[in-house]
Amino acid sequence: MVRNPMYLSRYFIILGIFLLVGVPGVWAAIPYTVIYGFYMVNRVEREEKKLIDLFGKDYEDYYNSVPRFIPSFKGFDLQAVLFWNWETFHENHGAMNMIGLLVVYAIFYLFTFMI
């Protein structure tokens, strides 16, 4: 669907944190979007040059068929996306990542709505 899901996901996670903060966060989200956009585009361009050198034609074919940031459903295979594998979840420290994210959201919730 996209070549760079990690950068795109990180953008939306941080944007969500800004929006949880409320009005100040909404105003902070505007410069964040501009700055992160520049960072993301420049970083990915450098990485893709290295990947083309490293993987050659295979990566070029992938590069030409999958969009960089805007998802495309052309050739989308739902069965390839809908799967779950506990071993992969464990190897990628999924539980710790999920717990960490929930702790961050809980802290922001407490500071935003309780204090």
C-alpha cells in the first residue's frame, strides 16, 4: 500500500498525541506537520537511493509499483494483509511497544483531563 509505513505511522502517532493535548496541541500540529514532512521526504529520498544501489532492479520495480506515502489500493490483496502471527509479534517486541504506547496515552490523558 505504501513504501514507508513506519514514517507514515510515526507521523500519525505523534499527531494523535498533539491532538490529545487539546487546543495548544492543534496549533503545534501545524508546524509539526511541515517540519516532519520535510524530514520524512528528505530522509526517504536518501534511503531509497541507497536501496536502489543495494538491491538494483528488484527495488526499482518495487519503487515504481508502490507509492511512497499516499496509500494505493491498486493490486491490493486483502488476504496478504489480514494475518496474525504470535511469533512475529513476539520477535518484534509487540507487547512492549503496545504497553509503552498505552502508558504514554495514559500519561497524556491524566495531564490533560485530570489535572
